[in-house]
Amino acid sequence: MPAGLVLVIVVVALLVATLLNADSTLKKSKAKGNGFRQEVAQGVANVSDLFRLNLPRRAIDSAMGRETGPTKGIDELLSEKQASEGTATNGSNSGSNNGSDGPTAPEETTPVLRAPTPDDPLTMWMGGDSVGGSFAVQLEPIAASTGLFDPILDYKVGTGLARPEYYNWPEHFAKDVIPKQDPDIIVAMFGANDDQNLEVDGKVLDKYTPEWFEEYRGRVGKLMDLMKSPENDRLIIWVGVPPPGPQSKIGHMDTINFIFWEEATKRPWVSYLDTWAFMGGPGPNYTYVRDMPTADGKVRNMYQADTLHLATTGAQYLSWATIRHVGEIIDLSASKIPDPPADQAPPSTIVERSELPRTADLN
Amino acid sequence: MLFPTIDFAIFFLVVFVGNWLLRPYRIAWRWFILGASLFFYSYWSWRYALLLVASIVGNWFFGRVIHDALGPDGERTDRSRWLMRAAVVANLLVLGYFKYYEFFAESISARLDDIGIHVSMPTLRVLLPIGISFFTFQAISYVVDIGRAEWRRPMPLLDFAVYLSFFAHLVAGPIVRASEFAWQLDNRPDPRYVEASEAFMLIFRGLFKKVVISSYMATIVDPVFSFPGGHSSWEVLWAIYAYAIQIYADFSGYTDMAIGIALLLGIRFPQNFDAPYRSLSIQEFWRRWHMTLSRWLRDYLYIPLGGSRGTTLFTYRNLFLTMLIGGLWHGANWTFVIWGAIHGLVLVGERVVKQWWAERGAIGLPPQVVKALQWALTFHIVCFAWVFFRAQSFGEALDVFGRLFSSGGSSAAVTTVMIATILLMIASQFVPQRIPEGITVQFSKLAPVIQMAVLGVGIMVVNALGPEGIAPFIYFQF
């Protein structure tokens, strides 16, 4: 076949494939944030939609049980939740920057959970984005090994709170996790994919502007409210993003963690786990450090080569830190492993910060 | 950039056009391909590209001085031998620095710790350049072939640079010999006769194996190997089979794409996989799996060690050492060494058993039954060894094996679709070659418009059946 014809065949085939896959391409480009790629993908998706070329792919996705239609926004989900619980519509202070507002519902207290035993464990949901996944795949067996938890692993690569049109975590919690699994404890890690602009009603909010902070803080707070159980018997452990290293190509996780921490302090059912105190090297200015000492004094590599996702040792280390953190709230004395393995757990001398410093982005 | 991505598609379209337009212009074409290849490699890190350039210059220089040190009739001299050894050592030092320093440092430190000696070995924190094992082996084959006077004409620097850096095989093989590549640089293929149908079929087959099959297998392999204790023995067993399929689909899929891409540019690579899971012995397996690595190990390790030119025990030693080092080549972890050792031991064992059976004659079973038993045994040995290849540690591998004999745990991932996929992939190893060749011929007879539609829909289906996001190729880490 002549090279010229080969070129035409390849180009046309790629064009055909691009048009047929337009929806999927747009979804993936949105997950990566705004930019030229997303604009191109949107244009292609518009053309594909105009000529109904996206229908075969939608049919395949539908047959495979993948979501194709519009999803519900977090405000709608929260309203539905509050309506079903018969609570007031302003149960959270989401949307406020100043951190001084508290919940307006009746006096909220730290959730009271029973002390788990091997005969009566607590259900623990764990997951989030891929960084959360790299951590939770080790938390799952470690939590199970204590005999006190029935773990549920649930993470999705490339997701977060910034792009609900790519993957709608609030809807997943509202429709799947809470009604079907009803976990006693939720251990969630998000944020690594949220270092990007936000889009609200077609308008782009540049990252770390006051409007961006208001919107992102609102999403975080509302998700925390969605996770709360009506009987206040569910504990949320919001795990901060570990300090990212130079190969990760992301930043501002200290800012994003500050938002998580600040929203958590307003909600007694949410407890923030200060990852940077465990993994950020010697304080007080915690930064990325690849190797950390475990309880036995040996220094071990905590990260995978991308300096963002946790290696097995790092995930085990953070998992035992999580168990320890939970143990400060719930009685875990019936654990089959009263003393965590010294070659996996963090040193007992590490103390989480009671207050996170306000970062320069927020000033 | 990974092959099955939009970025690569755009890159390749540019390279395809440039390749065929510039092919009549000897020097310009070479510079264009070299530039494209360095761009491809720099996409990960420009620092890696500097290392590659250094390897190109260094090995080309070694090739020249080794050739100049040969005798007047091209015979080996002491000087040429020493220079060749220096070249090999230099390459291995570079590979060792990037790939093995931390592994050995941590291993030594751990062993000293065990006996109460606390030594803190300095850590280098170097990132492993992608594909370093592949282009280093290619460079070694070049200098050794010159040193053995098997390759009488050192390549010009530009040609050698194109050979070592050619993007299609740079990061995960096949390991192409200079003798297989050099003549193709001067041989100007006719742009009217591009082997497009064969290339399209290879690329599509590779895409399907990598994006659909390998990724699907990962849905059972990853959770089982992360946490064997949470899975039933039934699920662990199928995860072991699934990993055998996953690594085959991933690696052979990449190779198929590499061969197809090179073919579209008028370059033909050697075959790298030939239905390895139909093998009736481990010896046959290594004639069908990663064939270019097998022959590299044979020609540059097994034969220099002495090969079979000695006593039986000497041959067994060489076989075992070759497989042991071959295992280590795959990664800086003792699990790869164990994997290599298993293959080495079985290769030796096969020779022993073969000799034993030859002395005793037929065992009275029908030949088909014997073949079936041989196949089953070989396949399960390969799968058993793969567990060490996949596990992060020896303990993890033992955990996986331990679960095979334990009760309890989930079997949710062992669905009918999963079992059927694994069985179909195994069955595909026995499909006669004439069938895919026939499909290629039939495809080539289709009108171009139909070909466009078939390929476009095919890519859509692969994308739809695959996961969201492309995982890196398993062999990239080597």
C-alpha cells in the first residue's frame, strides 16, 4: 500500500475513533483540568453529539454498567439527604471562608461508636483518589488483621472533588456507599487531583483565588455533611494528602490540607489525620521526605517512584498511624494486635498538630 | 509517551510523514529519525536523553577502538579483547549504578544488621531511566560483535545513534542486533509498498492485548497480590493464571505495537513472542518468550561462560547462571533472582530427565497424553515462577502460595467472564499462524474506506473495553 494512502487511512481512522470516543475523551480531559486539551475535546464532543456519533460508545458503556447520563450536584444531594432526615437546610457552614461559622444544627458531639471486638467489628470504608488507594490497599489488610474492622476498599484513579463531572464522589457516597454499605467509619483521602481550576456553571474559577476557595471549601464541607449519619454514629477520618515530592508535579497540598482540617474542626463527626506530622520529616516545617524511620528506628522508603503515591512501606506506616488515630477516639483495646509491628508503624513519639498553619495561598 | 495515547498518535503521524518524505535523503532522514527518537525519550525526562546520548557516544567510540585494535585480517588481539571487556564493564557499571546500587546497598545493610553490625550505606536516590536495560544490552551486543570480529564494519556515529535510540524499540525492546538494523538504514524501502496491513493488524492486536486483556487481568491480580489473605484459594489460583496472561498480554502487546510501528516506517524488527504458553518444556518456552532476550543471553552470556563445551555439570552450571543473571536483569529485587533460579533449575532438570527417559524408552502412554501432561506441567511451572516475578518480596510470594491451601476469603473476582478470558487467551496460543495471516490478507483486500472504518471502530471498541486511564507497560520498569 502506498505511504500516502497509509497516512490517509491512519488519519481518518483516528478521526473516526476520536469522534466515536468523544465523550470518554472529554471526560478524561476534564479530569486533568482546564486547558487547550479540554477545549479541543469539548469541540470534538460537540461535533460528535451533533451527528450522534457518540451513541455506539454510549451503548457499550451502558451495557458495561458505566454511568453515561447527567449526575446530581452536591447541593441537590445534600437537600435530598436533609429532606429525608427532616433536618434544617443549613446544617453546615459550607461556602464560608473565615472558618468562624459553626454548624447551626442542635449541639453536635463527637460520634459515639461502640468499642469493636472480633465478634462485633466496625465496618470501615477506606479509599478516595489513587493516592488514597495506594494507602488504602494496605489499610485494608491491616485493619482486618486487628479483628476490629470489616474493611471496604473503594478508590478511583484520577478523581477528586474538583471534577464531579468526571467522577461524582458525593453522588457515590449518597447513592452507593452510605445506603448500601452504611459504614461505621469512613477513612477518606482526596486532594491530590484538586490542584486545578474549578468550573461552576460554565464559569472557570482560577485556582487559589477567593472565589476558588469559597467553592472548594463548600464542596469539602458539604461532602463531610453528606457523610454524616443521622444518628451521629459514623466517624469520618479525613486523611490529609501526604507531602508530594518533586516528581509528582503537584503542589499546594498544604493549602488543600488546611481547608480539609479547617472544615473538619467545624464538624465533630470528622477528625482530620495530620499526615504531614507523620510523613513530613522533622517539624515544624514539614516537607517531603522520601525516607522516614519506623518505630524500630530503621529508615525506610515511603513513596513510589513518582514521589506521590505511597509505597507498600509508606502505606503500612500511614495505616498504622490511622489505626492509632482511630484508637484515640474509639476503644480498640480488643485488638488482636495491641502493639503494631515496629517495622511498619510510625514512632510513638510523633504528635499530630492540633492546628495547621495558614498557608500563603490563603492570605 | 506511551504508545496507546493521543500524544503518541500525533507524534507518530509527524514521524510517519517525515520518514517517507525524507527517506530518499540519506543524512537528513537519519537526523530526522534521531531527533524524533530523542524527543520521544525526552518526553519522560531530558536527563534520560542525555544519558542515552552519552551511551551512544561512548559505545560508538568503544566500537571504533575495538575495531582498530583487531589484527590486519580482522582477527582478535589481546588489545581488542581487553577493550571489549572494558566496554562491557563500562556498560554494566552504568546499568549497575542506576538499577542495582540501592538494591545491593540495602541488601548488604540488612544482612549486616542481622548480625548486629549497623552500617548506613549511602543512598543515591537516582531515578531509573526508562529502557536502560534494553539499550544497554543492545550496546553491549554491538561492541561484543565487533570484538568477536563478527561485525566487521563499525557503524558511522549517526547510524549507530539511530540504531540505539530508535524510538520504536528504545524503551521495552525487542532487543535488536546492529546486524539486523544497520542494513535497513541503507536499504531504502519503496514508499509505494508499505506493509500496512500487517502493521495495522500487529498494532491493533497489541492494543487489544495491552489495553483490554492486560488491564482486565489486573482487576484480579492487583488485589490478590496486595492482600492474599483476603482471597480464597480458588481466587488466588485464578489470579496466578491471570498474571501469566497479564504479563504476556502486556509485554507481547507492546512488542506487537513496536513491530507494527516500525513496519509502517519501513523497518522490520525480529519476532519477540511465538505463542510461549503452548510450550511443552521450559527450554521450548525460552525459544518462544522474549526471544530477543533469550538469544542475547545465549550469545553474550551462556556461550562466553562456556556453553555446553565441557562436562555435563559445567553445562548445567552455565545454564543455571545464565538464567539467574537473566532474572536479575529484570529487576533489582531478590524475587527476580528467585524467578531466574527456578527457570535455571528446571532447565537443568529437563536435561537430566530427558537423558533418563532416553535411556528407558517410551512409558506406554499415548503421545497426545504425554504432550498434554508436558504442556500442563510446563504451564504450571511458568505460572508458579511468575508469582515470584510479580510479588514485591519473597514473603509476599509465600503468602500467595500459602493462600492456595487455606480456607475462607472472597472469590468475587472469579467471574465467568474472567475464567473465559483466561481460557481463551491460553487457547489463542494454539491458533495456527495461517489464521492471523489469513485475516491480514483479507484485511488488505478491503477497500481503503472500509479499512478506515474497521480501524476506527476497532480503536473505539478497545477504548470502550479498556479501563479509564492507561497503565504503564510492565516491562517499562526494566
